[in-house]
Amino acid sequence: MLLLVFIVADPIATAHAQRDPVEGFCRRFGHQTTVIDRKLYINGGFINYNPLTSDATNYTNTDLSYLDLDHNGSHDMPQLYANLSKDSSIPSVHGGILWGDDVNKRFYLFGGEYTTQQPPADTPAPLWAYDVPRNRWELVSHPPPNSISAVSYGAGVAVSERGEGYYYGGWLSNNSVPGWKGPRAATTGLIRYAMDTKEWSNTIGPDDGIRRAEGVMVYLPVSDNGLLVYFGGIQDPGNGSLVGQPMDEIHLYNIGTSKWYDQHASGDVPDMRRRFCAGATWAQDQSSYNIYLYGGLGFPPDHEAGFDDVYILSLPSFVWIKMYPAPSSNITNQYPHNALTCNVIDGAQMLVMGGSFPLDTKTCDAGDQYGTHGLDLGEQNPGASPWFVYRKNITTYIVPQLILDEIGGEPHGGATRTAPSNGFDQPDLKTLMTRRYTAAARTPTGSDTHQGGGLSKNATIGIAVGCGGAALLAFVAGCCCLGVVRRRRKHRLSRAVAGTGPPGMLDSNNTHQNNNIAAYSPETAAAAARIYTFVPSPGAIGSPSPTPYYYSPAPAPPSRVLRAPVELAGSDGMHELYDRLQYGTPHFRCPRRGP
Ligand SMILES: *[C@@H]1O[C@H](CO)[C@@H](O)[C@H](O)[C@H]1NC(C)=O
Ligand SMILES: *[C@@H]1O[C@H](CO)[C@@H](O)[C@H](O)[C@H]1NC(C)=O
Ligand SMILES: *[C@@H]1O[C@H](CO)[C@@H](O)[C@H](O)[C@H]1NC(C)=O
Ligand SMILES: *[C@@H]1O[C@H](CO)[C@@H](O)[C@H](O)[C@H]1NC(C)=O
Ligand SMILES: *[C@@H]1O[C@H](CO)[C@@H](O)[C@H](O)[C@H]1NC(C)=O
Ligand SMILES: *[C@@H]1O[C@H](CO)[C@@H](O)[C@H](O)[C@H]1NC(C)=O
Ligand SMILES: *[C@@H]1O[C@H](CO)[C@@H](O)[C@H](O)[C@H]1NC(C)=O
């Protein structure tokens, strides 16, 4: 029994620490992340503070914080800092995206749902940018509301080397679209933002108007100008049903030709899921591209609470491989969670961060490693474990044995299985998958000097040209729309006693190599975190004197399955704005703009 004393000298300091995004961290979910120059930025979403047992409030995370990828904190996971500037005029949304621009050292915040206020009517789909060197936010673009709306929980990805941000599908609702009436509805559109020219476009998704949300999209340097890969999530038939997308249905978007492809995958196909996260890496010879996913929420009636697992989709073999829990282990799906983020660092490690835990309302998500868990994509650690501490010197991906077992080759590449087991569904895809793409170097454009403001002259021209272009494109390609628009850290609460971790995690000798490595997994780290949960000792609440705290295992999570939120649109809720936003439906008209 661990019952280790933690004496707090100053109760006021403690109360403050409880709402401190670093010291008082317990959980986060619905946030947005991106990596620029060795820092992983975290914006928006919800945060829970420690102790969760006395305050379960989902606070809006109003801070812009970052993990320093060169500075490890406790448990050898990156240290969190919450000292960047962000005033209250900058939205703190959940379910949006950060599009990172590595060349200009900035990132863009697009979409997402407002939590405590209505979406602003004067800036219907604001695009904010954070300038890293200047530690400053700017409102850089207002796309016209008739063409681009703010969406949430869609599938987004930035292609920094091309200076592009993409966002496919997502929800339109009164939480993101000013004036939206009725129930939420998913979209069919693929939004693109060109960072250097500030041009927006909105083109149709893969299959003529199936509305989707809550899936994922990753970028691969494949074909002539790069490829986007989409899978998972919800299909919204518009009648209130919650329809999952089978995980063997993969949609691919060829950036160079704006053409979508479909391909069926085989292997150990994961259960349908949504609000999960994924990241991509590839063998050094690009003979395989491996997309790793973690967790997510399931669909009723099964797996409603979601997943606590890792699967790999390997391309071009289009085979699914289960990575965690290992089929031979008896680790259970104990801490399913969703609305989290995955960031691949140097192609070799993936930081899985945060999540909402439907089955557990009491325990912190490894609070002292800020809900961050290290997936070692190549299993480059002594025990070949999927989960390991973050190491800044693991900068090269090697293909792990469990993938080699399926696709052949050796750790640096040479895959021998280079086609799907039942062949390519579209012959072009076979050729495209063999082409490797390296973007031409982008020139930094420098920072925007103007802040906010209306449309520039160029922007207005862009709209006019864009509409003509849209009509032409719709006519020629049968593809309906292209709407082009303008262009503290404080001292850590020190532990009273060394080695207070769970058995096998931080023993008194504290050599990680000998530890139970799985302790870094989101599942078991949550279990581990139970032991770190600060619980006021019985009778101490409200005590005016210095409050004794002790580490206590939290009660076991409830065994019943909580109902996942099911709140889809009824067909009568579709109104005019909705029609206008459904690119690919016959309802679309080019937006009419004044002179
Ligand atoms: C916090 O958010 C989760 C996920 O949406 C929800 O299930 C839970 O009820 C919320 N908790 C509170 C106290 O509102
Ligand atoms: C935030 O804190 C870190 C660590 O103390 C420091 O290196 C960095 O300069 C600070 N950033 C800002 C913008 O204050
Ligand atoms: C937003 O939409 C939801 C679902 O239709 C509805 O319950 C809620 O009342 C709406 N909120 C506002 C402020 O209109
Ligand atoms: C909604 O539409 C889908 C697809 O057409 C269908 O499978 C489902 O049964 C419908 N659900 C309801 C409640 O009508
Ligand atoms: C499965 O669980 C049992 C009981 O906890 C344990 O003794 C055994 O070693 C576990 N097996 C594996 C493969 O982890
Ligand atoms: C973490 O930092 C300490 C001190 O800088 C260093 O000794 C240790 O090797 C680091 N751990 C990892 C995994 O990089
Ligand atoms: C990374 O650094 C650790 C010490 O922090 C060392 O043990 C390990 O061998 C290094 N790995 C590589 C691949 O350089």
C-alpha cells in the first residue's frame, strides 16, 4: 500500500496550483496541436485540474502552451510551459486545427467550436495565426461566409513544405457557424488554405456528397505533388443516424490533380471509430508508408466508450497491423479515450496527448507528464516496446519487426509487399504510389504587418476570378465547387519521498531500462496516474490549517458503459445556409458578392 506523505506548507499556494495549467494539470481533450522548431504547441480544448475528484469541471483552456521537445521533464517526457501570449480576443475553441508553417515559423488556427460564447458574427470563420518568433497573434484572413465556414472535428492536416492547410468534413453547428439554426450537420467539402497567397478553396470530398466528420487525414510525400489519406469517423446521412465508416475504406486525395481515390485495406482491420488521432512516417527508402492511429470513440451498441489501442495502416500494401495491446498480452481496453492529438516527432516517435475518458471520471491522465505518452514508432528500445519515454536523440525511423512480418524487407526499407492483397481498386493508384515527391523549397514570406481588417483589393479580385473558376471547374470536372477567396514555469511540487511511482515504474533505483515500459502507455499511465492523484486526506477539505495531502489510488472506474453523445441532424433541420455549404449538391450557387 502506497501511503506517502506530501505535506503542503501553504494552502493558498496549493489552491492556486490546482488551477495552474502546468502544476495543476490533470487532463486535456478537444485541444489542437502542432510542432514548430522543436516545440509542440497546444491551444484550446478543455482542461481538467487536479484533483479531479473535487472539481470535475471541464475548463476552457485559454492558454497557449508548449512542450519543449529538447527539455525533458519528469518521467523523461517533454516539459510543459504555459507562458506564451494569448489574450482573450483569440478564440479558445475545441475540435479545430492548428496548421503549422515551418518555413514562416507560424501556425494558423482554423475552425473549432466555441465553448462559453457564440461564434463571432463579424468574423464568421476567422483564421488566426500565431507568430512564433514574435510571440504574437494576428487575424490574417476572413474567408467569405458563403464559401468557407468554420467547422469542427473534421480531419485536418498541414503540408508545411507546400504551405497548405487542409480540412476535410467536420460539423457545422451553432457552436462554430454564426446564425446556424437547427441541429448540427456534417459537411462534404475539402477546404484548402494556401498560406503564401492566402487563397482559400473548397472542393468536394471523395464520393459525391457523403458528409463526414471525426475521421483523420494524414499527408504522405507520394505521387507528383503529395497525397492525403483519409479514414475513419462518421458518415452523416442527415436523418439522425450515427453511421460509422468501416476502417477498411481508405480515401486518398492526389493534391496535384485534385482527384480522389478509394482503396480497400486488409489485415487486422480495427473497429470503426471516431475522434481518434493518427500520424504518418515512412521507411527511409519510402518503400512503405506507415500510419499509426491511437484510440478514439466507438459506435453504439458496441465499443461505445471507445478504444485504448494502436493500429498501423501500412501503404502501399494497404494492410492493417495491430501494434498495441499485443495480441499475446492480456492487457484490456481499460482506459478508452478520444478527442486527443498525435504528433510525429522526427518520423520516429509519436506523442499521443490528452483525451476524454468516458469510463473514468476520477483519475488524472499522467498529470506530471501532462497527459503525454510516447509511442516509439520503430520500437527502438531495449524491450521493443511500443510505449517508451520520449528521447530527443531518436531521429530516424526504422520499420519495426511487426510491420516487417507483414510487408517484408528490413528496418530501413526494401518492402516486398507493395500492393494490396486484392489489388488496387483503381489502376492509377498503383502508379501514383510508386512516385516520391519532394516539394521545392519555399521562400519565407515574412510576417503579416496588417492585423485583421477587411478584404484587400487582391482578395476581391480573387473572389471574382474564383467564382468564374468555380463554374468552369464544376462544369468540366463535374466537381461542384471551388470557392476561391482572398488572399511559469514554477517549481514543481516536489515529491516528499523518492520512488513514489507505481511498482516497476519509478523504483528506488529508478533506471528506466529495467522498468515496466508499458507504464508510459496511455492505458497504464492512467493507471499509474492514479497513484499520483492528489487527494485531500479525509476531513481535510475546508480545513484552515495546512492541509495534509497523500497519494491515493483512485477508486476503480465504473464498469458500466456510458452512452456516447448521439446528437445528429434531423432532416427538417437543414436550412438555407446548410444547403449553400453542401458543395456537391445541386443546391450550390456561386456566392454573389458586391462590387
Ligand atoms: C466533461 O466533458 C466530457 C466529454 O464531453 C463529458 O462527458 C463530461 O460530462 C464533462 N464533465 C462535466 C463536469 O461537465
Ligand atoms: C517561457 O519559459 C521558458 C522556460 O523558462 C523560456 O525559455 C521562454 O523564453 C519563455 N517564453 C516566453 C515567451 O516568455
Ligand atoms: C444550438 O443547437 C443545439 C442543437 O440543435 C440546441 O440544443 C441549442 O439550443 C442551440 N443553441 C443556441 C444558442 O441556439
Ligand atoms: C438513415 O439513413 C441511413 C442511410 O440511408 C439508413 O441506413 C438508416 O437506416 C436511416 N436511419 C433512420 C433512423 O432513418
Ligand atoms: C496475464 O495476467 C496474469 C494475471 O495478472 C499475469 O500473471 C500474466 O503474466 C499475464 N500474461 C501476460 C502475457 O501478460
Ligand atoms: C533527461 O534529462 C536528463 C538531464 O538533462 C538527462 O540526463 C537524461 O538523459 C534525459 N533523458 C532522456 C531520455 O533524454
Ligand atoms: C540516446 O541517448 C541516450 C542517453 O540519453 C543513449 O542511451 C542512447 O544510446 C541514445 N540513442 C541513440 C540512438 O543515439
